[in-house]
Amino acid sequence: MAVTYTHFFFIMIRVQVYLVSQVHTCKPQNGTNLIVNIYKNADLFWALRGGGGGTYAVVLSATHITHDLVPLTAISGFANFTSPDIAKSVITEFIRIHPSLADSGWGGSSFFSQGLLSYLFAAPNVTVTEANTILEPFLAFTRNTTGQEVRNDVVPYNSYYAWFSASFSKDGDTGHNTELGSRLLPRDLSEQDPGKVADILLALPAGSGINLVAGGAVSKVDPETTGLHPAWRKALGLAYFTESWADGDPASVIQDVRKKIERGVDILEGLGSATYFNEASPFEKDPQKTFFGSHYQRLKTIKNKYDPTGLFIVAGGVGSDDWDSSLNHRK
């Protein structure tokens, strides 16, 4: 669960990046300082918000839109499964409730396999009673299906920081030999065929998870407003899985892990072809389509305008298709 919770923390912070109202950048072509917002250098502002980091310019500072602190209620839970059929039934129902969770302002993360389900969700300005109400139908279904009690803890906090301080270790291990594969989870598929989503995710041998970080207000933004992959606006979140290796393992073991990642990504293709650039396999077969979708050509035009010499290059990023796989030589 440490990996799952860590993903949740990163994503809660990451969502706030799109609330930037202005940035101050240094243009790589000649070192010129630029003010970048919806009025000045608007094309670069569009690209910087979702079009991939380390690609266009050096961001010297950023002005963020902030909000007053509000109370938060968190839910964490755990259930065991004794058969694949029970796992399929419960995870299908779990997928089915994700749209309503997103619409009600909940975000969070989960992990599940043929043997278990664990989850951690949080929402601002929600009471304990409201939190219990939204999950009770799912909990009742799970109790009836598994024949077991489901652990479900609901705890209120005064702020996001109070929740974070209470939930995460201050001295835990950092840095793991882990790679992951992922795909955005489409809302329409989750609503129309949650059983198919469950089949896809349960087919991943090491288990999988969902970061519920889209839907809700994210889905109400015009997809052409920022350089972010348009598929985000029709997604509920990010479905992912991880594979790891131990310190000192030979290169052959790491290559085997990467083959597992490749096979897992092929399974996730059943959800669609889009994913989040920062939480994905670094060996995607078609990174331009997968990470940027229909925005890619516009993003590349902007990159060529502000970085015509290709000073900034990122594996799988905008403009990387002009370079060989080592990123040392132009094609």
C-alpha cells in the first residue's frame, strides 16, 4: 500500500499545477526572460500546462491561484476475496461507483487483485455522515458477496495538511526499483461496462490500482484550454500497475521486468491508448499519441518556436521523435 498512497499524494499536489495563472520563463534560444500567461506568450502558456516538462523553457517562477483551507474527510478500507468470481463481482461494483465518487468531489487511490481490495479516498467539506452514506451501498454489497466484514475507517481532519501529517510516515523508505504501466480510465466505459474494466484490471498478475484524480471539475474544462491530453477531460482517473526488482539484480532481471510491463500495457490497451506522461512506462510504443493525443502537432510547433535548436529533450516528450532512441543524435 505504500506505493499506492504515495501515488495519491503526488497526484493531489499535481492537480494544483493547472491552477497556475502566470509563469516567468527563460527562453532557451537566447536566454530572454518572458512573462507567460493567457495574454502574453499565450501559446507557451498553453504548452506548459500539460504539454510535458523539461521541454520548452526554464520556468523561473510561477503565480498560483490559491484557496482557503477547508476541512477534509478521509476514508480507508480493506476487503479480502476468497475466489476469482468474488473478486470480479466486488471490483465490478467498485468500478461502478467511481463516477459518483468523482461527481461528489472525492479523490484517492486504490489497489486490488484476485485476493484483496484496499482504498484511500478523501474529499473536502464532507461530513462523516455524508462519507458513510456515499460508500454504504458498496460496503453492503461487498459484505454480502464476500461473507465477511469490510474494514472501513472514516476520519475527519481540519485540513489537507492535518490529514497528510497523520497518514504518511516521516521516515519511510524512499527510492524503489520500480517501473509502471498505465492508462487513463474512461468515464463512459466505467459507466457502461464496469465488468469489462474489472476483467482488464484483474488480468494483471501483480494486481493493479486506480488513482481517482479526474472527473468532477476536471471534466468541465474545455480540453483545448491547455496542452494536456484531451482524453483527461473524459477520464475518471489513472489505472496503473507496477513491477519491481531488487538492488543488485542483473540486467537480465530488469529486462524481464520490462517485458512484464510491456505485456501489462498491452492488457491495459483495452481501456484506451491515452495515459499520463509522468506515471507511465518509459518504453511506450507510440508516446506522441499516448501522452499527448491530438495536441501533439501543436505542441511540437510551439517547442520549435521557443526551442528551435532542441536544447531541451525528454524521452517520449515533445520533439523526441526527431532524435534516435539514445537521444544523442538527431535522425
